[in-house]
Amino acid sequence: MLKRYFDFVNESLNLILESDVVYSSKLRNVLSKIDSEISRKLIEIENRDLPVRSNYFDIVSAKNDMVSFIPDRKAQEILKDVKEFWRFNGSGGGWLKHSESNAELFSKLGYVPEGTPYSPNSRDIGEIVAETTSETSGKTYCWVKFMNGTGEYIGQGVYNKEKLIKAEGIKEKEVWTKSRQEIGVGRGIRALLLTTGEKFSDKDIEQFVNIYKATIDKLNDKFSFFEVVSGSDIVYWYNYDNYYQRSGTLGNSCMASARPSWLEIYTNNPDQCSMIIFKSPEDTDKIVGRAILWTLTDGKKFMDRIYTINDSDVNLFREYAKENGWYAKYHNSSSSNSEAYAPDGTKTNLNLKVILSQKDYNNFPYLDTLKFFTPGSGILNNIDGEYTLEDTGGGHSSCDCCGGNGRVECSECGGRGNEECGRCDGDGKVDCDDCSGRGDTTCSTCDGEGTTTDDEGNEISCADCDGKGDVECDECNGSGSVECSRCDGDGEFECSDCDGRGEVDCYDCN
């Protein structure tokens, strides 16, 4: 009977093909809190090749007796998809208007304009359908279709590629959100353990399930809204567009609109730096708090200054750090003090030193605690260094003018990288020379008289202009305006002073 039951479980889960077993960070966290041989065995088999077809196991926060998974075949289909996805990085433009002046670019792209171009936000994910380079401006324009977090199409347009940044890890996230199925904890764990050849009694399984349910119940509070992110996700969650409200220390953070290049110390060193985010229980697409999490040279995890909308959530971050065995900054300020809360809640002093994998940078974030950096060494600490990273403009404090960045905002274009076209005053259109902006020209048949003579010499109304004396201008099709040749109809052109970068070399230190 028992053997037949195990066969049934295996068959129902389709555990046939070998694949790496993968757990979510939440499930891994739950297993690490359970003191049992079963949890230790489950942790041991993660990332091992096992004959499983169901994979990517996760908790079900709302159901303490269930786990979720995705068929491994479906997961591999998602992960093997080589499509690249992009996010729009900017505001107030960066896309082409649906106007006749851009018709030639649209035609090259195969793009048919309808309505108005979609105005994307930083959460939207886009797929480039086609791209082309303007022969006049040299800019690359992309036809992009955007979708929301559930993969539904929401709009399209033609965008300047300089405004697009590659969205990393999209496919990896999809395996945790698409085609998910649920199964009872006991049944799923029993079947997974069977693939290893390990046998546990019904009593062992029952005890594990009871502890598992209790652990989920404990975590099924606000801790379930916490997540640790790294890489490009740090840039995404740093942006104030993704804050639930622009208030508190979170909304007033000096880095809330930082450029991606300023955050490279965070994004380019995932082994030494990640970020804890606290998602809003009212809207999980937004956050109500964040804190940088450093891995120190001695292996300790140190949670830096906490930024929140509500002051009360600072303690929740500290409790979350305690749950995970991390150290937390003692004084929640921008001081470089080394005092910290230990995981047991006691006060201690840390050796706050990090050695980054990438050693050199052109731009920097404002750092609260480990604010001293020595280029070439990759060393960050809270005591001393060649640079002091307290500049809010992406530099360091070795130059009063540029903060050590070496570059300042271009005064000619105000940092935009483009100047308004003086010929068309930014409109992209100028008066047609053929008709002087009137939209019509003198009829060549009647020389503007409106009448001609027939074969018998009688005066008759001119058929070509219907007796008006004027005809529609062929050059502008009667509109009175044509595309500005200086700016290619864009209404602006690349700034010659900064070559479109928006910045020039600092006069004080170059």
C-alpha cells in the first residue's frame, strides 16, 4: 500500500526528469528556521540534479499548509527565451510624436502610429520590435511595445534608445509568477525527498509539517512584504516613482532620483552589496522602506541606514535583520559610527570594511556609513580613504565644484543634452518657402486671376483653381509648414557644447 501511494505521488507530480532543484529565498528562509532532519535534508539537496519535473518551489503566504511550484518544462521554456527586455529611463519626452515630420522614420521601422505614443513609467517592461538610425541626427530610435507586470500589452511608441536601459532578470522572475501550481506541504515534501532515496516516517513528516505551518504563521505578517534585491533591481527600487508616498526619510532621500551610473557601487557588486526593500501592504508594486545590506570582509551582514515613510517601520527593519542573523546600524543616521545591533539585540562595534569586486568608478552614490573609498583598491570603510562619498550629484568631495566627479552640468543645454532648435522654436515645423506659410500658391493656369478664356475668347472661371486664383501648395500639402531641416523635425538637436551628454568637464579640476 505504501509503495503504491509513493508511486501515485510521483506520478501526480511528474517527477521524472533530472533538473536542478531550486527554492525561493522565502522557502529557503523558512527551512533554515526549522530544526529537523527533514529541513536539513531539503536544504542539502537544493541545486542538486534530481529526477524532478516540478521545480522552483516557494511558500504560499496565505496558506500555511501549501507550497507552490512550476512544471520544470515550463520553467525552462521561460528561461531559454532569448528576448531582451527594456525599461524607459527618463521623463518628459524621449519618444517621437505621431506627426508627418516623423513619417519617414516610422516607415523604416514598419511602425504604424495610432492615437498618441505611450508614455511609459519605470515599472513597465518593453520589447524592441525594430530600430533604425536617423541619417540627420545620428540618433537611434526603437519601436517598443510595453507590457505591465502581468505581461499584458499596455502601449507602444518610437523611443530614443538613449532613454532605454536593459531590464535584467525578467525571465528569472517569471518562473516565480507564471504557471504556478499548489500542493500540500506533506505530499510535496514527501515526493521530493523520495527522489533522493531518503526515507522518513509518517510521524517525521507530520512533525515537520506542523513546524512548517507554525513558521509560516509567524512569518505571515509584515515580514512577508520584505525582499532582498540586487543588481539593476536596486536602481529600480531607488527611484521615487516606485515609492508608495514621497514622504518621510524615504521620500526625502537625496538619492531618490539618482542616475543608474551613480549607483554602480551597489549594482556592480552583488556579492558585497544588496538592498532590503519593504513593499507596501496596500500596493506591493510600491515600497515604503529600503536599506542597503553590506557583506563585510569578515563575512558579517550589516544593514546600513534605514529609509522609511513611517518612522515606526525602522524597528520592523531591525527585527527583520535580527530574524536573518544580520547586524543593523545602531544610530539610524548618516554618521560613520561603527556601533551596531547584533542579531541577539545587544550593542556591539563592527569592523566596517568592504572590498568591492569592481575597484574603480566614475560616479558614486551618497553613502551613509561606509563613506570613505580608495580608488584602485575597491575598499570602502567608515574611517578614512582618498574619497569621501558625500556628494549628492554622483561625485565625491575632493572638488567643491563637481564633487570629484570631474564633470558639471552643461550650462548651454541645462543638462538636457539637447538644445531647442532656434529655427523652428522647438516646434519641429517651419513655414513653407513655396507658399510663405499660407498653404496655397498662385494658380499658374490663370496667374491668380481666377479666370481664363475659352477657344472662342470668352472669359470663364479657371477650372484648376475653381476661380479662386490660388491652389493648394504641393510642397506642404496645404498645411503651410514643413519639417524643419535643421532639427529633422524633432524640435531640438544635440548640444554641441557637451555632445549630447548633458555634462562638460569641470573647469576647476580639469
